[in-house]
Amino acid sequence: MTLAFVTILVYIINVPFGYWRRGEKRFSVNWFLAIHIPVIISVLLRYIFHIEFRWEYLLLFVFTFIAGQFTGKMIYVKKNITKLDKSE
């Protein structure tokens, strides 16, 4: 149960960071921070909830991290396409 909760939490945390990352210039300081701040948060959550290191869990968290970042990016793209459509 704890693993599922932390996995969902990692996904939710990564969505706004993916949104932020999409709006930044690639390889800029803010782009770098938008990727690495949630990594630190994810590690802290695993530590707080006493989730041991296992390769299966690492793969799960990497996939969840990427999915959250991608979802945030797609929200950014969708929102900005909608703004462009309304301005025409």
C-alpha cells in the first residue's frame, strides 16, 4: 500500500515540474532544476516511507517520474495551443 501511495505521489509531484520544464529553454538552469528537484523529493519520500532499494522499485519510480514529467509537458502544450486558437 505504501509503495502505491508513494508512486502516485511521485507522479503528482512531477506533473507541475514537467509543465515548468516545458516552458524553459533546454539545458538552462531552470530546465535543470525542473528535472532534478523532483528527483530529490522522490528520494526523500522513499526514505520517509522506508521503501527499501530494489531494482524493480527503481524502474517503477523512473517510469513514474517520466510519466509525470510527460503529462505536465502535454498540459503545457495543450494550454498554449488553446491560447493560440483563441487569439486568432
